[in-house]
Amino acid sequence: MTDGTDQRQRALGQWAGRALERGGPLTLHTLAGDAGFRRYFRTDTEPRLVAVDSPPERTNTARFVAVADYLRRHGIHTPLVIAADVEHGFMLLEDLGDQLLLGELDDDSVEGLYAEVLSELLCLQQIPPAGDLFPSYSRELLLAEMRILPDWLAEKLLGYTLTDADRQLLEDTFALLLDSAAEQPRVLVHRDYHSRNLLLHDGERPGVVDFQDAVWGPVTYDLVSLLRDCYVRWPREKVERWALSYAAMAASVGVLEELEPATFLRWFDWMGLQRHIKVLGLFPRLYLRDGKSGYLPDLPLVIRYTLEVAGRYPELQPFADWFRARLLPLAETQDWYRDYRSAGSHSTQLHEQSE
């Protein structure tokens, strides 16, 4: 939508002008949005700011402000909230720039950049609880996330009608993943800690955005969100080396106890599978319900992760076999589909070695 053509955008510009005592509305330039209902605009001020339209009937602006403040007070570089109108769902935020981690990753940079953002994750996981600010990433919530796969991927996007046996297989698989999640130490979980939500600044700590849905949950969740990112893929041996190195760092500061590598990697793999099952339902829902088609081309990489991980564990093999037999042939007929075995991102071809 072009600048100034909708009522809420005009109201946001007028409010922002008043909040900054500019004597008139600000000119707003549309920025790329996220998977939620918020819209983001860059102002024409100096320094530049980000104006946010956060519809109150669909979002919780007060929680956004509270979480941003709490994380900042514990050293995380979230955008400073300059002003907020909770009733109308308007915010003015510090502009953290456009240098996403995703655009900077290549074979030469990845080790150093991941070291930087993993160090930031370790800081995040050492933040103490804050009353009821961070709800529990409960078994019920994790299960509800996985249950969107049969509804939105299988039935609504691919047109597959699940049998009672199919649904029982899925529920049995989900229960295994939930039991694994329940074994893990619980920490603050960003919930979308990946290359599109981390911004780089020379000489500064990484900027962290899209934190408003943070919860208290399993220790491997954010780690696998980063290392098995839905938008970029790295060789398995590198991912496992990074994961175990992080486990050692986390143990050294008391975030978790020292574990056998196989135990930690199983937690990591199974937590990642829970997340990817959720994403396999979420991306179709964003398209079919919310009109956001831009996530569909990323589904093949998520399918690849799902089949690779499930296929490595005998307990999860029935799920992998079912997916490959029932859903994969239907996915192959879709316009967004490309061979899941080579799916990755802009840098896939760089990172296929050693597989």
C-alpha cells in the first residue's frame, strides 16, 4: 500500500508528529513487515525512527513495551521505545537499521557472526524470570502449534484428508516431541531467534527484534531456531559442532548442567522438529488466512529439515515415512515447490558440501 493512502497510516503519522512535537504529521515510508499483524514505517526524522501500527484488536502493545524494556534493562539490544499509545496501538521505536544477519552470512563470515549472536543468546538465556511477563511455553501451547500442520498444510493447502490412523500417528509423534521438550532446563525463549530478526551494527551488540511473543521454555528452542534457520541451511556437522560448543558455554555459566553430547543433540534435534512441524502449518496459514504468500517458497527447506531429522531416529521414522508417502507427492505439485533435497536459501549452493 502506498504511503498516506490508508486511515491508520495517516493517524499514525499524525500521532508521531505530535509525540515528537513536530507541529505536523510525519512522512512515513513503508518497511517490510513480519509474520504478525504489525506494520512498520520509517520516519523522515533525524535520526530516523520506526513508526509501528500495532492494531489493538490483534496485538498487545503494552506487552511489547514491557518486554522491550525488560530485555534492554538486562543488556539485550532491543529497539528503544521512544513513545507509545497503547490504546490506539501506535509506537515510535529506535531504528536498528537494515543490516539483517541473513544478508551477511556466507562461508567466510558465518563462524564469526554466529559466535557473536550465540554470545547474545547466552546473555538472553541468563535473564531471570519476571513475574508473569513471560508465560510458560507449556505442553499445551507446544501441542497446539504442531496441530496446525494437519489442518493448514495437509488439508487446506495440499487437499489431503487425514484418516483416523493418520491423526493417531501424528498425535503419537507429537507426544514424543513434547516429552523431550519437558526434559530440558527452562530459560527465557525469544521464540523467533533467527537470521531475519537479528541486525548487525559495527562496534555494537546485535540488535534483536520480534521479541514480543517471548516465553519461558526449553533451553534448545532458540538455539535450533538459529542454527536450523528456516531461511538458510548449513551442513549438519557444522550445525552440531556449533550446538555442542554452545552447550559447553551454557554449562560454564550455569544455564544447564554438563550433558552427554548425544543427549543434548537429541534435545536439539527433537526441539527443532517441533518448531519445523509448527512452521509447516504456520506458513500455509499465513498465505491462506492472512494473504501473505512470501513464506511459501521457504517451505521446501523446512520439509528437508523435517524429513532429515525424523529419519535419523527410529521412534520418529513412522512420521517421516508418512510425510514422504502422503504429503510430499502433493507438495511436489505446488507452484512454490522445489526439490526439498536441495532447498536452502540464497546461499544453498555454498553450503551443500559435506552432507
